[in-house]
Amino acid sequence: MKTQKELEKLINESPLFLIDRVRDKELFVTEERRFLTDLADYLKLTRKDFRSIGFEIFTAGKACIESYKAENGVFLNYFNSALKRTLFTQKAKEEISETRGGLKLDQKTNLIIRRMLQYIKINGANPDESGFADKIAAALNIPLEKAVEAIMINHDVFVQSGNVLITNKDGKKDELFNLIADKTSPPDKALIDEVSVQTRIQAIDAAFQKQQERTKPLLSKLLTTRLLKALDDIQLIEKVIPGISFIDKQLYARYKENRSVPTAREIGESFGVMETSISRTINTFTEKINRNS
């Protein structure tokens, strides 16, 4: 069995990335198999949870081999970041499937919310419009109070995890506040790039500065909450927020102290407004950015 140091050297100095995978396909496949074996042996030595995340390791490893370039730096650092993101994504999906807005829900309530979201998608419905609860109650054949409950719970989740789209240099829409990366995205797309994040935050801040003064305090808390949950990396956050006016300093101090952010319900209560009003505020702001980007 090779030592950890030996495996690190074999992985980081592997000739795999110097091989032309098209012209020397056989050689590439052979070297890739050896590379993945070394990577697995390395992780057996460094991760206690190796046996429980074998699939995620293999998936992240294959994806990193496809996307890695020398300018990405040391391969193991690149891979470990990708694996961390993959595991975080999986955990976030599991948590969202089990809870909404921090509330543990029964199977029936979760089913109502899923059916409601399907109704919205199929019919292009707006959950903020007047009479939406009545429509959901009728469409799903449920009591009105159940429809209202589902709407309010879903609002809380949306306010925390909704996305702002910003056009990147290729003319495509990117989601800054995407807590859960698409599982088909290669690691270099899923990992957060400091420069691009800073550019997008500046675009959001420019839009924030144009808002009416009376809406800024609420919007500041909502945007700060979403930013902190999306990045969840104190070092990256410290690099990208200097000079950004929408950051709520009190909320950020709370996050630095205990890594927690308020729910939409808590934000609403602090301003004396309903969650529907909060959702409407962030929806309107998001739509303006998406239209102008």
C-alpha cells in the first residue's frame, strides 16, 4: 500500500493530463484507470466516510478529469473543492426534500406543496396574485386553510433560495444565488469563481442603489441572507463584499458569529409585514434584474 505522500505525488504529477485523449485513446484510458485507483487509495487514507461516498467520489473524479486544466492549480485541491461542493449539494437536496423553511413537514403537506408547484409550472400561475389560494384549493381539492399553509411555507423557502439571473460574458444566464448546483454541471462550473461572483454582486448592488429608500432596509436583509446562504464561505464573502451597499451589517455579524441567517418569517416579523409581502418585494427586484441583464 502506497503512503499518503506517495499517492499525493502520483496524483498531482500524473502524466494523464499531458495525454491527447483523442489521438492516444488507449493510453489515456489506461492511465485514467490507474489515476482513479490512486485517487481512491488516497481518499481511503484521508476520509473516514470513504465507504459511504464512493459513488460521489467516482463521479467527482471523472468530472474533474474532464474539466481540469493546469491553470486550475494543484489537482487534489481542485478535486477536493469539487467533492466538497458535490457533498454539500447532496446534503442540501436531502434537507430541502425533508424540510421547508426549517420546518419538518408531514408527507401529506409535502405532497400538497409539490402538487402546487406543479400547478404553477403548468399554468404559469403567480402565487402572489389575488385569489391564488382559492385556485389552489379548488385545483387540488383541499381545504382553503391547507392551500394558504402550503403557499406560506413555500414562500419562506423561495425567499431564502430563489435565484437572480445575470448575463455572463457568453450571453448566457447564470444564477448567482443557486444553492444547489445542477448535478450535470462539471465541477469548474459548479465551483464559485471569485471574479465572476464579484461582478454579479456589483450588478445586483447597482440595481439595489436605484431602489426607493423605503424598500431598501427590507431588501438589504433579504439579499444579504440569500448571498450568505449561496456562498457559505467566509473567506470568499470577505473578498467580494467590500463596497457593496446592500449588505446588512448586523445580519452579517450574526452570520460570522454563529453561521446562521434569519428565515423569511423572522425577517417579516422584524418589519411587521407578511411573508407574501416579502416574497413580492424580492420577486419584483429579481424580475427587474433579469429583464435588464
